[in-house]
Amino acid sequence: MARIIWGTVNQDGKVLNGSGDFSVEHTDTGKYAISFNPGFPSLPGVVATQNNYGDTAQSNMDGVAVPFVNNNYCQINTGDNAKNFRNRSFAFIAIGN
């Protein structure tokens, strides 16, 4: 059966809501390390999106990327529409066995 870890994270790295089996470290501007507790036995799939911007005029060119994933951890990067790392709130989901 698939295991799902999910969460909503504030731009300062504070967990707003989630499944409870992960932690977040805000490592640098626009960079967040998500640790899975416990880790997955095999590589999970991870997706993320920015949310809770607080302004309906947020650009659809603002971005979020998941450049690194392993069984225990993923990195999430957020940025603005000028390709700069920026602190942004986001939600993520990790699914694996």
C-alpha cells in the first residue's frame, strides 16, 4: 500500500499543516529541506506548488522546483518570476511504498 506524506509550509519554513511525519529546515532564501520521518524504503515521488501568497495577483511565472529527492529527504526551491530564489509558502506531497 502506498504511503503519503503531505504538508503546507509557510515562507519562513514553519509547518502550517500536514501528515506529521516530516520536518522542515529553511536552509537559505527560497530553499527548504524536507526530512521524511521515517524515510521511505524506496524512492518516493514528490510534487509541490506555491500557495498562500496572500495576493490574487501572484504571477503564474513564480515557481517551485524539487531538484533533489532520496528516500529520506527532498529539497524544495521557490522563486519569483525573475528567476531569483525567494521565500514562498508552498504545499507538497510525497508518495511511495
